[in-house]
Amino acid sequence: MKNYTLYVKFNVLIVGTIFICGLLIASLLLYTTSTEMEHELDKSGAEIAESISTIISNDILVDNRFAITEQLMHTQSSNKQIRYIIVSHPNGQILASTFTNGIPAGLPAVRMPQANIALDTKTFDSNEGYIREILCPIEDGLVGYFRIGLTEKPMMRLMRQRFVEMITLIFLICILASWLATRYARNFLKPIQNMAVAVRQLGRGNYHVRVPVETTDDVGRLAHAFNSMTDRLYAKDQENFRLVKALQEKEKLRMWLISQLFSAREDERCRISRELHDETSQSMVSMLAYLRLILDKTPDEEGKELVRDVQNLTRETLEGLRHLAITLHPPLLDDLGLTVAIEKYLDTFRRMQPHIHTSFSFSGNIAQLSHPISLLCYRMLQESLTNIVRHSRADSVSIAVAVTDTELTMSIEDNGIGFSEDTAEKARLDNHLGIVSMRERTSLLNGTFHIDSTPNDGTRITIILPITPKNGEGGLVDAESNQNTAGR
């Protein structure tokens, strides 16, 4: 019944109830009628026995079987309910009967009355159908007994006729009830159907839908409540639209501010790198030249040793400044592309971290990547390797870059101790924003950032960037700001 309409369910409920009640009432009436008719048959049989017993008592005493049979035949012909009449001796032997072709199969030849029963009735299933036989005593059984068989065929015909009439009446009542139920259901269910249509429209976002309020009953109050609900939903939808729009504006502003921040940091790095290379490094070179002159003019060995120590310290400082300048803004990235810049950075990383084995593989046309994408990948590599050295305790790192026509995929995987989500959340709350910074920089280029880490099972960072005109050289002035680094 789940898939049927309300009309069908309503009709089944009403008509089914009426039909079942009608069948129960018809069955009760038929049973009552059948019992009453059996009682009437018994009464009729007793009356017939009493009427003929006064006539043939003397004939029985004188054993005038011809007169007895004639009277029995006359009584049978005058009453259609009588199938047979048998007169028997007190010992049960048949004296006379209305049978001309013998007793039908299923009837006993001898039948004696039960003790203490004045009127003994039994129903026999003969080859002619059911026959109700009434055993009546003649002169208290001293003369003999009457066995009067009354056929149930007229009663059964009447019962069948009454049953057909009742079924027909029930069927007509069911048709009338179905018509009335459909008519009532149409009026009753119409508001509910209108509400169902309105709910579907409401689900599609139509908050202007209304349900007509035609009554003041429960259905009318429900329709009124539905209309009030749609008014509130419309107001909430407008408020949500306003809030979402404001949130989108704030998100755009946030992304723009992050972009400007990254851009400012990158510009500052570039400026500091140039100053270290062009000014500070040159000053250090000049200092080395003056120290050489001082060394040549120092007469004693102790003074020369001090000058040599200063020269060595100055050279180490100069080398550190050059490394810092390259780290802040790698010139190879601008001049020779991402692949050469990564390999150069890994060479330096291997010298500084000889206990960590690193491998680098790439596929696709990496040389044609735009500067913002190349710079982002380079900064991601710097940040990831810095985190690996500080936190992972790994001894192996693999870097892979794959470029297709539509996207770039970069993965950095180590075999370190890994971390759980709780550890990452605690690091974020403690203002270790390395992962957050990488995620933000990736989102500025419309990319996806995914980190997969399990305690004692290493960490894998995957970055996917779309390669579209939006990420081209001319369309990413603001996006150059993505390329920033922050400690975890």
C-alpha cells in the first residue's frame, strides 16, 4: 500500500471496513436464520408426527400395513418438505414407509431413540443430500415410532437466495460507500495535495508559494501554518543570501590581503636578497681585500695569525650571506626554471643534511610553467624540507613533479615519524602555521593541498595546481603573492 495514492488508501479503508462488517453481519444473520429454520423443521416434523399418529395408531395395532402406507403417502404428498416417513415397531423393525425403491444410501435401516429424549433429531448425509430425520414416539413408544425425514433442499435454496441477496446488498453498499468516500476524499485531500505540490516547489527554492486556506478546521490551520512557515523561510533565505554575499566579499578581501601579504613578503625577500648580494657581499669582499693588505704589512707572525683568523671568519660570513641571498630569492628560478632551481637547492640540502637521502623525479614540460606556479612549488619544497629536518626524524625524502596539459602535481614524501590530526591542530593553535600557510598559498592559485600522515608511518604532501590561462604569466600579478614560507 506504500505506493498507492491517498484516494486508493482512503477507499480501501472505508470500503474494506464496510465489506468486512457486511460479511460478518451476513454470516451472523445466515447462522441465525439457519438455526431458526432447523428449529422450525424440528417443530414441523413433531407436528406432522402428532397429526398422523392419531390416525394410524389403530392400524398399527391391527397391523394394517396397507392403510398405514396409504396414509403415509398421502401425508408426504401434501407436504413438500417431507422426504420420507417410516413407521417402526418398538424394537426398530420397519412396519411401513414411503420408500418405493428402498432406503437411500446413508440412512440407517434401524434407529432407536436415545434415552430421556422426547424428540430425537439427527441430520444424515445421504445420496440425495442432507436429510434431517425426526424420531417421534407413538403412544410413548409403546406402539412404535415415526421416523420423519425432512429434506433441507428448500431451506438451502432459501439460504442461498438470502446469501446472494445479502452479498448483492453489500456490494451495492460498497459501491455507494466508494463513491461517497471518493467524493469526501477529494474534498478532504485537496488541501493536502495542494500542500504537497507547495512543498515540492518549496524544495526547489520557491519561497513565494502559498496554499489556499479554504476551511477553519485542522487542515485549514495546517495550511495557514505552512504559509507562515514559507514567509519565515523566505525571510531567512534573504538573510542567508545577504550573509553569504557578505561572507564572499570578506573571503575575497581576505584572499586579496593574503595575496598582498605574500607579495609583500616576496618583494621584501627579493629586496633583501639584492641588498645582501649587491651591497653587503661587496662590502665583505672589500673587507677581504683590506685584510689582505693588512696581512702583507703586518711584520710579526702573531698579528698575521689574527688577521688570517679574521679573513677566514669573513669568508665564512660571506658564504653564509650568499647562501641566504639565494635562499631568499633563487636567481636560478628566474633564469633557468624550476627543475634546475630544485636540483641546485637539493644539492645544497644534501651537503647540509648528509644523513637524509633525497631523490627527485619529474615528468612533463616543466620548463614552460609560469613563474607563479614555479615559485609556489619552490617555496613548498623549501617549507616541506625545513619541516622534515625539524620534526620528522626521517632519513629518506622523495620529491616528484608531474606536469600535464591541464595540471601540475607535486608530491613530497618522507619516512619519518609522521603525526596525528590532534598534533597538527595543536601546532596550529600554537601558531606553527607552516601547513596553514602552504594551504593558503595553494588556494590562491586555485589548487588543492592534501596532507596524509600517520604516526610512525611517514608523511606525504600532495599539491595539485590547474594550468589554465588564469595561472599564466599575464594573469597572475596578484597570485605571485602565494609564494611565501612560514615555519610549521
